[in-house]
Amino acid sequence: MKQFFKKTIYLSAIFIIIGLIFLGYAYTARNLKALVISELEKSFGTKLSIAHMRMSFPLCLQLKGVKINDTINIAKVYIYPSPASAFLKKTFIFSSIKILEPVIKMKKGHYESFTAFRRLKNDTVRPALKDSKAVFFVSRIDVENATVVYEEEDGIGIELVKIDANLKSPYAYLIAGRLLNFNVSGFVKNKNSKILSPLRVQGWVKGDYTVKARLRIQDVGIEALGPVYQKYIKQKVEKGNLNLDSKILVSKNDLKADCFCRINDIILKDAVSKLSMPLMASFILGFDFKDRAVKIDNLKTNLFSLLFNKS
């Protein structure tokens, strides 16, 4: 009899635990579906629309056809929330977020669509927020097959494709104000060509918007540099392939980049054949965000010897 009684207690406990898990699952699913759009819009000041949303088991919120501020379109988003979110008021904990095939389009002179994201400052994701805003904690964010397009008045300026990225923190969650590591790889799409040139960016970002990164680009046609090519290079150079290695430091006020570039297979405007040697240059590039002023220091180049040899 004792044995039967013990088994009954164990079975009852198991059923109660299972029941609580499913209740927590149902509660979390129902509330996430109802709150995800309104809370994201309220917290980040963005206009958000979602074509389709559903829950799957194990706990995963699937979003399709996500549109943000008429600028970002995302094919699919997989959000893996923690069941603990069901027992916390206006606090959402996610084990990971996976973003598939986002397309980001930026137009020259139209940056207002991104101003809302500047609210993610040092104190944005903290419990001390007002009651009207939710708190989000994420362990990891992964992006697959992204496309970034910068458009000018006369068409596409720069296009980056097949971008994979991940964002993670040495801590348990990605929280504003703490160190976040990022790793991005993809390709620069060369104009009038099917050739894709690899690029890679690795570094970290702090909550005060300090970013330290290293950028590498290989064998990209200089015409793919868009406004840089149109403004500074096009008048003298017809064709060429650029390799760039740059250490970048970005703050709220300015950007500084220690750059080394090499341009191979150069054809000048008035020439019919390639130059016999590559153009190499090292310099420190500075950009002031407020005044939109560009400054170049410590320029070292073989340009003069290259032109001398040509003549």
C-alpha cells in the first residue's frame, strides 16, 4: 500500500509539473503574440508591422514579413523566449534571436528612419525604466543572408550581399551599457559584374556607442565604392581593384580609421593599358559627424613615383 501511495504521489507531481509547463507555455505564447508589436514600438519608437506570427514547440516565436520604418524588411525572425518571461511584468528574456534574409535600404540624406534606434543608450535596457516601456534581455543575436543597399539620387551607390553576422556578450545577456562583440562577413557587389568581393568586420561596441573594429575588403572594383568613387576617383581612374585593411574607432562625435589600401590593375582615364605597379597608400581618416567634415592625416603613398614611372 505504501508503495502504491508513493507511486501515486510521484505521478501526481509529474503531471502537475507538466501541467504547469504547458500553462506557462500557453500563457507566454498568448502574451508574446499580443504584446510583441506594441511593446517594441513603444520601447524603441519604431513603426513595426508583421505579416504572420505563430508559436511552435519547443517555445519559439516565428515572425514572417517583418517591416520596420519602411526601411528594413525581414523575411523571417525566430525568437526563442525563456519561460521565465511569463512570470515577469514587462520583462522579456530571450535565449536567442535569429534573423533571416533582412534587407536594409538607406537613401542619401534620408536617415530619419534610423534615429529611433539611437534610444538604445546606456540606460535603455535597465529595470529603472518607466512602467510604460518593456525591458528586453537577449543572450545572442544571429543574422543570416542579409542585404544592405545605399541608394543615391541616380540609383544604387553601394550594395552589400550575403551578410552573416552575430552579436554576443561576455556576459549572460546583451544589455546596453555592457561590452558587445560582433562578427560580420559578407560580400561587396561589384557594379556591372557578377563578381562578389569578400569583406569582414570584427570588433566590439560599448553602451556609450564607442565602437572598435577591424575592416578587411579584398579585390573590390573601385566603381563599387559608390559616392567615394564618384567624388574622388572617377575623374582620374577608369578601373582598378581595391584591397583595404582598416582599424576603426567610432565615438558619438567622430570616426577615426587607420587605413592601408592597395589598388591593383589600375587603368587611368587617358591610358589604354594597366599600370605596371599597384597604387599603395596608408593614412588616418577622420570624420566629424556634427560638421560632416573629412580629414586625412599622415598620408604615405607611392602615387608620385607611380605617375613618374608612367611618364
